[in-house]
Amino acid sequence: MSEKTILVWFRNDLRIHDNEILLEAVRKADKVLPVYCFDPFYFKHNPSGNPKTGNIRTRFLLESVANLRKNLKSIGGELIVRIGNPAEIIPGLAEEYQVSEVYHHREVAHEETEISEQVETALWKIKLNLKHFIGHTLYHKEDLPFPIKDIPDSFAVFKKKVERDSNVRQCVATPEKVAVPVITDAGVLPTLQKLGLEQLVDDIRATMKFKGGEDEALAQLHDFFLNNCHVVIGKKGNTINLSKLSPWIALGCISLRQVYWEIIKNQQLNNTHYPGMLLDLLWRDYFRFMFKKHGQKFIAVKNPEDESADVIDGNLLFESWAHGETGVSLVDAIMHELNATGYISNYSRQIVAGFLVNELKVDWKLGAAYFEEKLIDYSPASNWGNWAFIAGVNDARESRYTIAALPTAEQAGKNDYIETWLPAVNRDDYRAYAVK
């Protein structure tokens, strides 16, 4: 009887802990073939010359893939790395290694879904199945108190029903050993230059260095509670800052369930912040489930004529916003930090997004695409869902974030931030900003 080999296609699930597809493959197959593809689609440049994925996020990705390979080797495995279209790479490897089935985690945004469909079609041609798993949400789809088609569009209703009627599953076990076929060419990780990107020079003003990989994710999760670093100064005083874990969450170096159960374990340390952390996780679930339910309709305007009446042809305005040259010092300082580090807080994201949409009247999709390039923690559902909410694309009364004018005391507190991130020539016009 021939051996059964399952190919595990890693995408945004770069971990060996709480990874259902890896554990299931180890249990069901004699040999497991872990694979990661650097798809040129994600590194293409748009007509203006900007890459779809910037060099800061790409470096973080490269570090994360390298760490996944290291961790797989630690349990006897290996990671095949290739550059190319997954719809060509995956079937080719499947035939080369006589694979019986391919596993992957299902995505929800349209570009990622289309790539999955292309791979699935290509595999069907060689009579192989692409098995889909759900591993990016806190609550499993099967544990929701309603089918996908009946998920409440209101976040408040979604939150109430899920918290009342659903439970978060425990993390799955970590494989103790992975048996792989004899691999003749595991492949080498590409460089930034190989992917068409410029080499990086870290900005000395950055207070936090984001290093990719599961090892760093687990260390950050531990420090997150140990050093109380989740507490930051926000618009309503001390609040949580789960976004500092978001780069590792976005690439699946750590799962939402791992974060959740760590919160539960540590909730006695600070009960005040416990609900806020869970709220952040629920928003991530909500955006993913909304894309699963509605697809692209979730971020489509109900009446395009209404949007076109408010949005101007703002190429110059958009460029001034993107380069931090609007003349509004707080907005400009935030954009300089984003461009230099790939990271800004959730509150800062709301400020600059609201300014682009509501003050400059520029098409929100330009801002969402810019965040896609720049953010180290870019996640399609959360990014595009958040921008659509800020733009009031769905139900504006419920969906639009409201950002109050910064209190006088907090305005003063922002001076040091502006001094750090805004070139002196642009500091003359500092004023508080409020999304109207």
C-alpha cells in the first residue's frame, strides 16, 4: 500500500501552534509536504510605481516564513519555498511528490478567494482535492448561533448574540513530529530586491521593532501581559492597545484563539481592560464574517451617484495626505510615522482616514489601497472593512466611527509626538482635528 502524502499550503497561518491544517495532515497522512509560495501578484507595482506590498511588510513576511521553516525543522519537517503563481506551483509539487490531497485555510476577501479558486481548479484537473479549513477567526463558523447568511449586519447585535450563545474553542495541539518526503530542493527565501523592492533602513525614531515569526509572536504575547504594555493613553484615558500584536495576528504567526485564552488567563491582572481586548478580537471576526456573507458587496456603496457627488478628483490632495504634507500637523505626523515604520495605532488610523474621507473628500479606496501597501499588519477584511465604515459605505449612522476633538490636555500631550515625527518645516499649523 502506497504512502499517503498531504500538501499543506501555508498562507496567512505561519505557525505550528494551534494550526489545524498542520495537525490534521500529520494525523491523516504518512508524509506531510509544507509549502509556501511568494506570489508575484502581491508584489506587483501599480501605474504610479508603488508596490502592492511595501518593503516593511515584506521584510516582516520574509522573517515570518524563515521562522516557520526553522520551527518545522525543529520537529523533523521542512518548508518548500517557491516564487510563482500558486495555481502553477501547488499542482506541480503535488504531482512531483505524489500528493493525495492539499490542505489550506480558507480566506474571505475577493483577491485571496480568487487565488484559492484558481488553485482548486488547477488541482481538479489532476484529480486532486483542495480541502478548506477555517483558522483565521476567533469563533469557528460552525459554532456561531446563526448560519452565515443570517449573520446580523449590525456589529452590536452580532457581538451580543455571539458572546451570549457561542464559545471559543480550545487551541489544537502542536504536532510533536512531522514526517516529510525526501525533498531535493526546498528552495531559498527571496530577498527584497528579488521581489522588486528596495532595501530597508530602519528609522531611528521608531520605538518598537517588529520582527516577524511565531517565536517572536509568542514572546510578544507573553510580554504583552507581563509588562502591562497593552495599556496606552487613548482618547478616553488609559485603554488597551491590542494593535501592537496585530502584525503577528495578520500573518497568522499567532492565532486569535491563542490571544483569547491568554487574555482569559490574565484577565485578573486588569479587569478594566479585559472587555476592550475581546472587543478588538470580535471586530476582526465581524469583518471576516461580513466578507464571507456579502463578498465585495460589503464594501460597495449602495448608491454610487451619492458617493460621486461628495468625492472630488483628489489626486493632488491624496498625494499631500500620503506624504504627510496636508498642513495639519497631527495628520502629517501620523503619516510620516506610517511611512517610516509601517505601524500607527488604531486611533491614529481613524484620524488620518477620517481626514482623507471627510475633510479632503478623497475617494476612500485610495486610502485603503495605500494602507495595504504600507501597514505591516495589513489584513484584507479588517483594512477594507474599517475604511468602508469610516467612509459610511454601509449604514452610516451605525458604521461611521466618531472621533471627538482632542481635549486640550491631550493636544498638549501630542506636541512631543509631532516634534518626533513631523519635519520642522511642517509644524507651523498644528491644530486639533475632529471627524465630523
